[in-house]
Amino acid sequence: MPPTTESTQSKQSIPPAGIPDLRNRLPKLQPRTRQPPANPLEVPETPNLPPPPDPSTSTLRFQKPTRRILSPHDHELFLSSPTYQLLLAFIFGLTDSVVDTPISAVKDDDISPAVRNILDILDKVEDVVNQSPPEDQGDSRFGNPGFRDFLDLAAKEHPEWHKQLGISSDDAILETSTYFLQSFGNGTRIDYGSGHELNFMIWLLCLYQLRIITPSDFRPLVLKVFTRYLDLMRLIQKTYYLEPAGSHGVWGLDDYQFLPFLFGASQLLHHPFIRPLSIHQSLILEEYGNDYLYLSQVNFVNSVKNVQGLRWHSPMLDDISSAKSWGKVEAGMKRMFVAEVLKKLPVMQHFMFGSLVPAVEGMSKEEEAGVPGEGEETEGGEVIVMKDGMKHVHQMNSWGDCCGIKVPSSIAAAQEMKKRMGGGDGLRRIPFD
């Protein structure tokens, strides 16, 4: 009698003696998918913003801000200080204020007299740019020395601008204006980066500490004041060919700015049809760039690079565009602000402390460490940092690169290209563009 099918299958299912049965121990085959690794860093929360000092009881003694983070120990003290929490609360409070809000949503009636004064001051800064033409330096794509004339003239004009805000004390003007003047770039190195951008936010934080602006002004501060500052910096960069502050260049998020991507991701958090991948669509950038900071900054980056495609000139932005939601992008930007700005010693060694943004007990002082004040460096801008009892020399930079090299401005390359297009003679591309 021939064996039945059932008995044949049962015999085949039993492995021969001496061979282990691995049928239930081998993993099932799954389609090959690329799973992104989980981010080990938690999304930093927005701390509660403390109220500004009460002028009737405050013991503030205004002073010229100085650098106090001159060693890893100083940096650790800062990261565990109330000032660190104050800074996070202010920046992330501004971020949270513009969730799902386009720029056009802020109407004239929403702008307080204090914010109008700030906008007027930025208009006056643009007037100073127009009064300080760049020097003739041929087709060089490095920083133009005419930038120093602009800073000198702004330094003469700013006291009246701060009095316009209601700051009457000369000492208070000295403290707040130090951040204001540093927010346009460094006159010695003729460069600009996210550290200078951060100084602009600290200037606004000082105005909050002085009770000139309030949390009700936060949305206009981002969507009107900060956007005006961005436009002004683009003009300054195009006029004076400011170099990127550091050699990170194309491998960073952006040569110059960081906050447009943080604020911009919050603006787009729950947008019905604009997705992170939409930054590759020219029509989306053109149609909505004026309303959303993230799109506007991508548009600007595209306009100054002489190679087409984000994947070639801004690979980090290209990678971020694959995120599934703007919530993922915003969370990543908050992580990056903490990890790549606040927690990087080469960036924070240029952060300045006064009475409104105070240092903590035990932090080094410039005079004790024997380092020059911010803006008083010799040509080259080296800064000495003490580590394990040894002097270490850093270049000022924006993304944590140590001892970086001078990098020609990609904006300068784009401007020079435009000048030559009429003559049919294009510029040779350089690796840093």
C-alpha cells in the first residue's frame, strides 16, 4: 500500500537524527526597510519664563557684558544655571508663540509701540548701511573692510536709538547695546554666524528684562522683528561679503542662520498640505516663502549657491526634508539648538554676561584669564581657552569647529557671478560655495 500524502509530509517534517530542528528558531523573513535610528536625545521642554526684575526692588548694577565661559568648568556652570533656563524659556517661548501662524497673520493692530520702535531702529540700521559703502576690492569673495565703517557709524548712532526705546540710563544703554552691535557680525574677522544671531535674541531678552517688551509681543517679535532682522542681515551680507563664522560651511544646516529653521518649523507644525519634502518644490517656495520663515530661508540659500539642488549644497537640509512631519523637524531643531549652540564650548565661549543676563558665582573673568574682550581681538580672532591647565587656541566659529580656516562668502560668489553675467564671464566655482 503506497504511503499517503499526510504520512509523507509528516516524515519530511521530522529532521534526521543529529540535525537540530531550527524551524521555529530562525527569524521570519521581512521586507528590507530602512528604519531610522531612534534619537537618544530627549526633546528639550520649554521652561517657564520667569518675570523680569522688579525695578522697585531690583539690585541690578548695569555693566558692560563680558565673556565668562572661558573653560569647560565655566561651561558646566552655565548649563546648570538659571541663566541657561532663562535663555531656553525665552527662545522656546518665542518658538511656541508662532505655532501654525503665517507672517501675514500679524496685523498692524497687533504691533505694540515698543515693537514699532524696534522696527524703526532696524530701518535706521539700514540707513547706516547705505551711508557706509563697501571698499573696492576687485572680485574678492572675502569680507569687505567697509563693514568696519558700518559698525563704527552704528556705534555712534545707537545711544539715541536706545533712548527711543525708553532706556535713559547710560549704563543700561551700554549693557544692552553691546549685544545689539554684536548681532551684526564681527568687525575684526568680518564674519557672521549663529552666535551673532543669538546676540540679537539676547538684545531682545534684555528688553524683556527691562520690561520694554512683554510676552504679548512674542509673536510680532518673531514674525515682524526677526524677519526684518533677517532681511537686514541679507542686505549686510550682500553689501560687505561677510564670511561664515567658521569652516563648517556646507555641512552645517546653513552658512549663517539657525533660528529661521526653528521658528519656521513651528509655523508649519500642522499645515494641511506643506510637508517637509515640499522644500524641493520651487512653486511652494515661491508661493509661500513670504509667509513662512523655513521656506524663505531655503529659498535664500538656493539663491546664493551656484550649484543647483539642496542635496549638493545643503545636504543636512536635504536629509531633514525626509522627516515625516514638521513636529519631527521642530523637535530636531530644538535638540540642535541645545546640542550645537548652547552646549558647544567654541560657540558659547563668545557668549557675554552682564546684569540682565547674569553669570554665576565661580565663572572665570576675562581679566583674570588674560584674554581680550569680545570685539577687541587681534586680526584673526583667536581666543585662548584653558583646558586641563593648558592653553588652547580657538577660532571664532558658529558650529563648533575648532581652529577653523577662513571661508569665502557664498553670497559674495553669487553677487560677483551676477556682476559678470552681463559680460558673459562666469566665476570659477570654489569648493566652499
